[in-house]
Amino acid sequence: MALMKSGEIPKDAVVLNELDATLYIWNIVSDWDSLSDIWALKYGPVALGAVNSFTGLLINKHYRWRFKLGPYGQMSSTIPIVVLPGLLTLLFHKQLVSTNILLMKNEACPICHEVRSSAVQLGFGLAYPMVLGPTSALMFANRYSSFRVPHLREGPMVMFKFLRSHTKPFTGTLTYLVALQMAASAIVTYYEMRNNITLKHKLIEIEKKMDSSLT
């Protein structure tokens, strides 16, 4: 059965709410035989999550190296800065982008899917680790006395200038990471839309063959 948006409902149609429709279409994707038809829908969010985990890894590594942390707080910083951005990117991209494509939301606006995908990618891959990375490094540097950091009572401007001086050497790498994230997001979302078109056409063909065999 092909999934169609509400409109003129055929007599033999099964009406699904959004949750049921989401579960139904993702079951079709997971059970689809030809990987070439649905590879971006199936593995695209995982790839984007991996890109953001890689970005988080580099950001965490930079600030830990700048503040001479060594093994101190390694696991405590890796989980929230490296692991979580990857998982959150996977979940939010799949829910806010991939599912919307499959349910044909904003069907006439492919750029809307691209913009939303980029927002998810940069939000969890750049903004989130760039806030948490230096914050956790400062906390561990202060706790283990691995590097002299300004005290909060010295004022926010002192802290801002201190962090800016330690972030400046990393700006070139950050630029490349942003370009990588934007390119990965655009490519995956484009092929997800292509996969969705292919999937819909093949489902319609299957349904037509079934109808013709019954008549």
C-alpha cells in the first residue's frame, strides 16, 4: 500500500494518523530489499551523527590540549561532547528531516528540508560542543590545577578574552569543520529526497501490479 497525504480518500483506503503513518513508512524503509533505493534514508542520519561526533572529538581534544588536562576527566568530557552530539544529530535529523521527507511535509519546498537539516547539523555539531567543550575544560583545569584559568569574580570580559585567545588558533579548523558539516548535510538530505521519490514510485508500481492481478 502506497502512503498518500489526505485529500480525496479512496473507498478501500486505510486512514492513518501521523504516528501510525510514521511507523508504517519506516517499517517499509527498514524492510526494503534494494539498498540502492533507500541507502540515504537508512544510513544518512547515522553518517551525519558520525560527522558531528568527529567534530566534537576535535573540539574536545583542542581545549583539553590547550589546558594541559592529559587523562584528567577524559571520559567525563568525551561522553557529552563527542558521543551525545552524534546520537542527538541522528535522532533529531531522522525525526525532523527524514520523517518529514517520507511523510511529504513541505513537499513543494525542498530547500526547507535542507535548511532544517543544516540547523540540526550545526546546532549539535558546532554550537553544542563549542559551548560545552571550553566550559568542561575550564572546570577540569580549575579542579586539577593543570592550567591557570581566570576566576569568575574577575568578570565575564576577562573570561571571554581568555577563551577567545585559546579558541583563535582553532578557527581555521572550525571553518573546515563547518564546511564539512554543511556539505554532508546538504548531500545526505538531497539523496534522502531522491530516495523518497524512488520509493514512492516503486510502491505505486507494486500497487498497480497487485490491482491488475486482482482484476
